[in-house]
Amino acid sequence: MLRLFYASGTSAMAPHILLQDAGLDFETEKVNLDRKTWRGGDYNQINPKSYVPALQISQSNYLTECAVILEYIAVKAMGDYRSPYGSPDYWQERIWLNYIATELHKNFISPFRSGNWLPNTADSKKLVWQRVAPRLQYVEDRLKGPWLMGDRFSMADPYLFVMTNWMRRLEFPFDHLPKLRTFDEQMRQRASVKEILRVEGKPHSVTDG
Ligand SMILES: N[C@@H](CCC(=O)N[C@@H](CS)C(=O)NCC(=O)O)C(=O)O
């Protein structure tokens, strides 16, 4: 059985949503990112990179890196989440996954983080917004709607939702990003997203102030 190591409200929410959406059998383990621990002890024994998500796919095999985990789930689901390998849409999905991972996700992580990866302080928010705003605008200008790839919900959508969820958490404005706002609202209507927001609850390590 697949086992997802996650912390609430983090990027691990993307594979959590996709696993739920696909109806796959999976278990979860909550990680304390401040202490780097989980129910079984030292989390660095699971992922020496010290971050979530990690997906256990067999007794001794753990996948890391959100984009890779999403694609693994998409392949496993045999559904519509991934276009046929090598097709133009397949490459476009890969481009989105990589863009979200490297240009958005990493730029959301505050340079002032210590324990908390997304502190909601004025200084931190200002710097993060400077970096993410133009990149979000790039997505806005190309978002086909209702989903990133158009009519088909793909493995990239839950990852983009983590970004719009973080926008809300940091109270970033959607004023110039109406398509992203609609995307975020539509994601919240999806049964799998509702369920995972409920299950995960309050975000990990909230030190707003
Ligand atoms: N390159 C990794 C980055 C994962 C990552 O940054 N995870 C954050 C949560 S969103 C984390 O666990 N941070 C803990 C830490 O940096 O101590 C991926 O794409 O999965």
C-alpha cells in the first residue's frame, strides 16, 4: 500500500489530493517538520533531504520530489491525470510541474524561515511577493481554464492549488489574477480537495504575526 509522509498545508497536499482524487488505496503519516520526527521516530531516516512529501511505494523504496511523486501517482491511477507519454500535452504537463516546483514553490519559501517554511510576517511577505507575483502572472496569462491544461484535470492542478492556497494563507491579492482566483475556487469545489482540506486541518507550524 502507498504511504504518504506529509505535513498539513505544505506541498505534500498536492499528492495527498491526487491520491484521494484517483481513489487509490493509501495511508498517511504526519511529519513534524520542526522536530523532523514522525510516529516512527527520526524522519531523516525516511527522507534524508529532511522535507515532505515522501511516498513509500514498497518496503524499501521511497519517492521524493513533489513533481515526481505526482507523476508516479498519475501513472498508477491509469486515469486521465497524465497525457500519453511523449505527446505534446505530456511535455506541457511536465513543463508546468517543473515550473511550479522551481519557480513558484521554492520562491514561496521565505528567506527568513527558521522552522516555519512560510512565515506570515511583513518583511517575509514583501520579499516573497516580489518573487512570486511575476511568476503567478505568467501562469495567469496562460491558464486555459478551468484547469491548467484546459478541460482535463491533470497531475499539475493539485500542485498549482498548493500555490493559490499559500496565496490565501499569506493574504496575497488575486486582483490581477482573476483566472487563478477562479481556479482556486473551482479546486475548492472538488470533492477530493474538500476532503483533504478537512483531513489536514490547520497548516503546519503557523507562526503568523
Ligand atoms: N524539492 C522538494 C521541496 C519540498 C519542500 O520544500 N517541502 C517543504 C514543505 S512545502 C518542507 O518540507 N520543508 C521543511 C524544511 O525545509 O525544513 C520537492 O519538490 O518536493
